[in-house]
Amino acid sequence: ETGVTQSPTHLIKTRGQQVTLRCSSQSGHNTVSWYQQALGQGPQFIFQYYREEENGRGNFPPRFSGLQFPNYSSELNVNALELDDSALYLCASSLDAGDYEQYFGPGTRLTVT
Amino acid sequence: QQQVKQSPQSLIVQKGGISIINCAYENTAFDYFPWYQQFPGKGPALLIAIRPDVSEKKEGRFTISFNKSAKQFSLHIMDSQPGDSATYFCAASRETSGSRLTFGEGTQLTVNP
């Protein structure tokens, strides 16, 4: 059974640019959640995708958007990058939208300069 | 509004000692309380979780104590080992928000040999 994988591992972007982060969910899981973890902080919920539809969103602006594909992998897109977007972006998958247990990937470290 | 408050921010324990991390929550609708362990450069890993219908759950050296009336829960690590040195996060979730997790700020645990 393959765990949650994310790519790339690290990324450096310039303020104002756009970025796409990718996540492959654990085998058999149809729900993916994205979190932003600033340095020294707990993860903050961005949004969740269930069967290719957005299923809840946290307090993040519309320039944070996402997609989920038929194979349940997912993308997080961030437009008009700001310095404060520098963080570890975590993807978590769960068996179903109602399943409490979430399994996290290793994250993508985004640095905005 | 921070809905889950965690303390202490950092903790140093001697090998063989007991590590205790505390969390308090505000939203009485929360009905699932997990603890995650995170090593540097890795994503959070689910350690143990509890529902509010029980006051204690034990798995190996890890125990969650839950006090519903006080809206508090804690993680106890018995016989702490240097390999337990990591950052620990408490979190909370509620059924109506699916598997969306609200995290505490984290506790950096150091276990000295």
C-alpha cells in the first residue's frame, strides 16, 4: 500500500508568481485535504476535495484553489504569491469525507522571495 | 479565533520520564480528538485519537486523558525515549465538518538521554 506522496519537495518562487503543488492520495482513499503549516505553527486547513468536488474551505483567499482528479490525486494552486505564503504545504488523505483518520504526506516546502 | 490551545510550547524530559502535553478546546461540537507526531522535514503522523464518550485511551506508552466538562485533553508519554523527541500537535474535528482538522500550536518535546 502506497502512502500519501507530494511533489515537489521544495520550491522557490518570486512574489507575484503562480505555483502548483501535487498530491497523490493513499490507495483506496477518495478524500484529500490541504493544509498550510507556517514555521513553528500548527497546520491550518485550506480546503478539502471529495470525489472531485470541493467539500469545505478554510479561511483562505480565492487565489488558493484546487482540483481533484478521477484517480483522486489533487493539485493546490496559488496565484499572485505573497511573502506570507512561504510555508510547508501538507496534503492529507482519508478513506472517505466522513472518515476522521487522515494520513499526511511529507509536504512541499514553498519559499516566496 | 484559535479554537484549540496547546501547552507547553516546549518540553524537556529525561529518558524514562513522563511527558505531559495539554490541550483545551472551545467548540463543544468537536467530537474527535487526535494527536499527531511530527519529525523535522516530515508530515504529521497520527499517533492516537479519542472520542468524547470515553475519558481515557491507552496505546502502548501513549495515553490520552479526556475531560469533557473542562473541555480539555492531554497526551501522556510514559517511559519517554530520545526517539520520542519531535513536535506534537493536538487537533480536533467535528462530524458536520467532515474530516477537517483544527490543530493546536504544537509542543516541541526533547527527551534527553
